[in-house]
Amino acid sequence: MTTTAKNPNPPVLPLPAGAARIGVLAGAVLVITGTMMPWTWTSAYPGDLTVYGYPAELQVVTLVGALLTALFTLSGYSLRGLKWLTPAAKNAPVRLIALGTVGTVGYAMGSIAAELGGVVNLEPGAWISGIGGLIALVAALGLPTEVADEHPDPTLWQRLRTATKAPEAKRSAKELPAWVEIIVIAASFAIGLYVFAYGIAAEAELFIGTLIATCFGAAAISKSGLLARLNHLTAKHRNVTMASAIVAAACFPFTQSDDTYALIGANILIFTTVALGLNIVVGLAGLLDLGYVAFLGVGAYAAALVSGAPTSSIGVQFPFWAAVLTGAGASLIFGVLIGAPTLRLRGDYLAIVTLGFGEIFRITMLNLNGNTGPDVTNGSNGIPNIPDLEFLGFNFGESHDLGGFTLGRPSNYFFLMLLVLVFVVLVFQRSGNSRIGRAWVAIREDETAATAMGINGFRVKLIAFALGATLAGVAGTVQAHLQSTVTPEQYQFANTVPPNSAFLLAAVILGGMGTISGPLIGAALLYLIPKKLEFLEELQLLLFGLALVLLMRFRPEGLVANKRAKLQFHETDQLDVPEQRLPENTVGATKAGA
């Protein structure tokens, strides 16, 4: 007599699967209906939420969340044309996106009540969307739990499912034509550009609501397996991916009507460039550097001194290419001088020494003021009035017309930093795939074993330290001219305003160490979010710490993790698949395939 094993992970709420799906759809319809109605009676709240017939501001974000909830739910019925939405899991994405929709509606209702003075200011549309979101979430919690819901790697779930099918069903899935895959990659970057441009131009209330929806939406897409498929396509078409990313980034200034947002974009590119340089030191070579922002400062001060600024103690003005070489060379020299005596240390000892170097640099720049030391850096006043760069007759401080668009000073520096970032990405990619890059990885994993295999650990680490410092110096050159002022306070270990060493290290860890796209995404988020949440003041660091704790709990490998990190952090998850929820021959077939 055969007995059916009880599901060890039943749904949170005891609802029939069919009823749960109908409930999610009904709740999504209510949310959509509510977004077409007023949420408040006055336009005093940021964004006019008083109109009938179409959504605005936070209502648009809520509408997108409700539509995604409905689509993921319909995909669970295996409808033709929608099955591709959930290649790995069908129910977990519904729960996540429903939770994000409720979070967005709840935040909107709460902020309206707080801003306008009570829930009496909420119109029926807000209540309908709120109730609909709760119905969708409660029903989503009643959906059955799948193995793929718990498993972080959709490819393993697909392998387990294939092992249980008939031999004729084991054929690989039909791949899309190459031109369709290229369109998918381009469309993905276009959507990413739209979301980023929408968020960067949003006011604080709209930005927070967009951030909530985006975080849960990204988690739902990842759980569904769509992100894994996109990663497969980008790995298959690397050149197309690189070109699409560059084109999407280059289009950003044309989406903004205010130079303020273009300036934020240029600073984000500086931050991401420095984070990618730190990723060589931390992500590839495994050297914990807590004073890396000092190399950015060395490059910035070196470029400022030769920029022709009125307060420069040198009194010379180098051309653009010479200023870049000066900043990069100064950072390279300091990297070698600091690394040579300290890189024989390991672990915490190296981290303490680099932290000390970062503080020594800042204090030294303060003391070179003519009173406590030679008059070189003008002390706490720094070097102001740094003139704009000029290259081949193109002045980066002047506005230029291009295709009917007027590009101001921040946009000019944005394009310059985009070129610098492309250069740094190529350096990172080439060095990471080279012989020296493999030596860095070997040192990172086990320095003793790498040394036993003939790798000169000190030489390899010094190269990583010097290369990372050089890239930071290049970014510092552009930063000095973009901000037109260089002061010691810009290069602290920790501060609420990036870039600083703590935020740089967090960007690398948050994004995913050893990857290219990881630090880029992490740095962009860690610069944009504090910039948009400046009104929170001291609470910024508290929320930042809480976010890091949650990230380390639910995704310790980072937002974009390499295969090694996935295996390291999820090894037990991949091995301990519950056998009682699989057919009898699955485990044997899986072990045989392994």
C-alpha cells in the first residue's frame, strides 16, 4: 500500500489552490479599479491624485504592481503565451509582487494621512486599492508552496523536473532566434533606463513608493526564473549586452529636463567607477581595504593642484590628458608606497592599516594649510574654483546643442564619466580573465595554497592594490573638475553622503563581489537612495544598516552573484532537496546525473 507523504511546507493559509488564484485575481482587479479613482481630495500631496479615469504618480506604480500580480497569477494556469513568465516557480512570484503592491498602497495611504492630517483625507479610490491589495496578498498566501519557491537556483529545479519526465520530453527547450534574443536584451535595458529615470526624477514620496515596488518586483522576477533566463541571454550575447548598456546609459541625459538629475547621474558614474576599482582589490584579490576613498582623494587633489585654480599652490594648468595622467599617476605611486610595507599583513590587520591610511590622508590634507604644515592644500578650505576641463576645443563647462537637446555642464561630465566607466569595465574584464586575474582569485580563496603552487602572493596583491588605486585616481580627476572644489571632508571613512570608504565597500558587497554588474548596481543604489532620503537626516544610517542586515539574511551573495558565491552560500540548499515532495525515481536520477 502506497501512502502519500504529507507536504512539509504547506501554504501559510489553508485555502484551496483554485480559490486562492481567483482571490488574487479579484484583489488585483480591485487594485486596478482603485487606481482609476481619486485617492485624495487635494493636489497638495506630491502628485495630483485627485483625478478620475487615469492613474498618476503613485497610482501608476500601484497599477503596474497589480498588473504584474494578475499576469503571474494567470501564468499559474499554464495559459498559452504566459507560461514563459514563470519558468522556475509559479507561486512565489505572486506572493512577492502582491506584497510589494500592498506595501506601495499602504505607504501611499499612510503618507497621505501623515502629510494632510489624518485618514479623513483619503478618498474611496485609496480604500478600494488598499482592500484589493490585502485580498490579493491573503489569497497569495494560500497558494501551495513548491520546491522551486524555496530553491535559489532555477536551473536545479528544471533539472529535477526533467529527471521525472519521459525520455522524449528531455529535449532541450527550443531556443529563440538570435534577433529575438537581441531584442529581449535591448528591451530589458530600455525598461531599466525608464525605471531609473522615473525614480531619479521623482520626489521623495514617489521615490519611496517606487523603491518598494521595484524591490519586490525584482525579487518576484528573480524567483520566477526570468532573471536567470536573461542572464543566460546576456552571457550568450556579451557584445550586444555591452553595447545595449552603453546606449541605455548614454540616453539618460536626454530623458531629464533638469540639470540637477544629470548631475546626480554623473556623480553616480563616479561612485560606480570607484566601486569597480575597489572590486579588484576586494572582490578579486580578497584584500579588505577600508581606506580606499583616499586614493580617490589623491587623484582629485593632484588634478586640482595642476588645474590652474587661483588657490592652487603650484600655479600651473595642465591640459586634459595631462591632468588625468597626473591624477592616475599620483594614486598609483601612493598605492605602491602604502601597499609595499602593508600587504604582507592579512585579514583584520590589513584592514586596520588601510583604515589608518585613509584617516592619515584626510588629516594630512587638513594640516597642509600653511600654519600646521606647508601651504599646499589650503587646509579645510580646500581648493575651490577649479576650472572646467577642455579637450580638443570642447569645453565641458558650456552648454551644447545636440539633436534638438541642450546638454548642460552636468551632462557633458556625465558622458565623460561614461567613457571612463567603459574603460574601467574593460580593464576589469581583461585583467580578471587574465593570468594575473586567476592568480588574484587563487590568493583570495587560499593564499597559503596559492603560494605553495608557485604564485608570488606579495607581487600579485601589490599589482591589485596599484591597479585599483590608479582607477580611483582617474575618477578623482573628473570628480575634482565636476564639483569644482576639493576638500578633506569629502574623503571620510563613513558619512551620510557617498562616496566614502564604508559606502564603497558596502556597494561592492551589496552588488556582488567579483562581478562587473554587481558593484555598478550596488553603487547606483547606495548613491541614489541616500540622495533621495536626505530629509531623514540621522535616520539614514539606521535604515542603511537595517537594509544591509536584511540583505545579508536573505541574499548573502549579493544582488548579482557569481557561480562560486552561489555554491558557497547555497550549497546545503542545493543538496538538501526534500525527497518526499518528488517522485521516487527523482533522487536516483538526480544522483546519476550528478
